[in-house]
Amino acid sequence: MKKQLGEDKSFLDASHIHMIGIGGSGMCPIAELLLSRGYKVTGSDRSENANVKRLKSLGITVYSEHTADNINGADLVAYSAAVPATNPEMVAADEAGVSKMERSQLLGAITRCYDNVIGVSGTHGKTTVSSMITQILLLNKQNPNAVIGGKLPIADSSCVVGDSETLVCESCEFVDSFLQFSPDITVLLNIDDDHMDYFKTMENLENSFKKFVSMGKICYANGDDERVKNVVSCIDSKIVTYGFNTDNDYYPQNIVAGKYGFCFDVMCRGEKVGQLQMHAPGKHNIYNGLVSFAVCYEMGVEPQGIADAIARFTGAGRRFEFIGEAQGITVVDDYAHHPTEMMATLQAAKTLDYKKVIVVFQPYTYSRVALLKDGMISALSVADKVFMTPIVAAREENVYGVKSEDVTDNLPDACVVADYDELATKMIDSADEGDLIITMGAGDIYKVAHIILEKLG
């Protein structure tokens, strides 16, 4: 076990941990992992979502209201960054002298309980690669543990509990959260201009990634990404590169487009070491498959075992996730909310055998729209028909004076629709047999996918 930090003491001494906002995508897998480690776990969440239902099925008490009494008996209170200091449970913890830990601090303490932590970082693709690596290790009897930002279909959860010392940990850069972690292996997928409301400059963002990858003994880095190359050129860790360029350690050859994704040979320093058949579309998934192969291959997993596991990987939850098909119309949901992700998803969709691609995009935060509006317009122009919802404020006030119409006014025949039922009807009216409908965004736009299928019957 790694050396624990002083601030980990409240976690190590705890036996009952109460989690505020336990149903959130970041909190839910931690709750499940803590339960597996023998902690008594309780929580609170006003949403009766799928995560809350799962945690209740595991025996965890989840309160539907935030009250001071919820923390009774707890010796540690965990909370997400979205929970205000005025929350009744936060106030009660302060008054009772109960220790508190923000989510990233708690996850950081957990990473120091495992000897082989794989920290997957980057602006785009973290959930997919974390899921892919976990699936490879799981299906090859490596018994990993994992905390992922989306549901891994074969586990039906965003948490995987194993009996090994390996923990796959999705590592997010927002507000420097991942600097709380203690990774042994780091993965750096890409660096793009996101979360600039916090980082302000690209230099600050790159420095944050530099600090993170410096923590590990080995870093698997995208050798085609100039910002990534700049970051890893300054660290002491061992560097293993991957990408399309043949000067990378791992690169693809003999790429062939298949029905569900690309097939290619995996080359390692000039030698063919495996072959992958992706069942997740798009060029970006060649990168994801390559780095997942590299990490697991160098952990000792056999190439055929990796290939078999990847052939069964059809995406993480909300990552080009097939929701259903009715009346010849296919409905897919995707979490993409940055222009680079949006472009990758829509271009991948256009390579598949559909007549038209119809998308509804739900923009997330005013600052992101203000900064990335032109990129959103460019990405959405790939689709045949575009709908948008109003901007989800999340944690922000609209000091930028932006609105969704700033995007749709620059696209042909695009419109903004606020009501989900009306939106579903309009999308169905735009679709014919053989078309693909995509609901896209970081908020709750996935609900529209299910409304569409209900209406289609």
C-alpha cells in the first residue's frame, strides 16, 4: 500500500461515511467501492435516478431530502463540488465537528489504497478509454477495480469491484481534481480548450496535466497531439507513445472500415503484435483502442484476449449508446458537449449506413458556448438536420449574454426547442425509415431519446 497523506486520516479512521449527492455520476461509483471495502455508507439525493435505485438495491440507505439528521452516526461526510456550504448536512457536520472531504479528496485517498492505479486523463475520451481498459482486464480475469464516469454495460455499473491491486480511475482535470490522486500509470489522451472558465489560459491547463502525468511511473501519451507532446517532454516518467504516426511506439496499419468500426493491425515499434476490430465507430476510437491495447499488453494481457474484449466493447453509457430502433429509425445518445467531441461523433455517424443524421444538441454552460460557439457551428453542420435546446446553466450565470440561437442562426433550417415532448415530435417528423437520430449533450437530453422511442411505439 502507498504512503497515505496527512489529510487521508479522516478517511482511514472512518467506519461510516455519509455522501451528499450520492446519486451523481461521480459519487455513485465511489459509494459502491467504499461499500465493497467494508465501510458503512449512507447518502442523500433528491433525485430518484437509476444510480440511487442501484445503491438502494445494494443495501445503502439514501435519503430523498437534505436534513441535519441524515448525518447521524457518520464520522466522515463526503460531498461533491456542486454542494453548497449552506446545505443542511454540511452545516450539521460543521456543528458536530464531523470531518468532511470533497469528492476528489476522497477518491484521492482511495487511490492510495491500491498499488496499481491507472489514471486515465485528457479532455476527450476518458470515459471510453477507462471503460475499454476495464473491460479488457475484467474479461481477462485480472479482477480490476474501477471508478468510471459512465456505465460500463457488461458490469451494468460505473463501478467495478475486484480483488486485485489494480484500480482504473477516470481522472478529470476540472478544478485540478485529478491532482488529488496517486496514479502509478497515467494515460494522456489529448489536450483541448475546455474548462477555460477555471483554467483561463492554455498554459495553465497544460501545467495541470503536466503535474498529473508526473505523478506516475509510466505515461501512455498521444504522440500525435502537439500539446500532449509538449507536456510529456518535460517529465521524468517513462513515456510510451501511441498514434497514427509511425514514429510512435504503438500505431495502426492496414486500417479497414468495418460495419461497426475500423479493423486494423496493432504495430509496436515496427512489429505486429495484434489486431483489433472496433465495434465503436469513428477514427477517434482507433486512438482509444490503441492506447487501451498498449496499457493492457504491457500489463501482460495476451493480444488475443485484448482483441476479444475490444470486439465486445460497443461503448460506455452515453458514448454513442444505442437506445433503440422503431419504424426503421435508429436512436443513439451521446455525451459529447465540446466541439471536438461533437465533430468526432457526427463524422463517425456519417460513415455508417444511414440515410440522414438528425441531431439535437443540448449546450452545457454559458462560458463554453461563448468560447466555443464557432466550433459548435462547424461540428453541427456535419448533420443533415439540427435541433437545439436552451443552454443548461449548471453552475453559471449568463454574464456572457449568449443563447442557443447564436448557434442555430448560423445553420440552415435549425431551430431551438425547449419542451422535450414537442422536441421529440419535431424530430420524428423530420425522420424517415433508415435515418439516425442522435441526442447529444452533457445534461439530461438523453430523456428525449426515450420519449422519441415511446412515441414511435
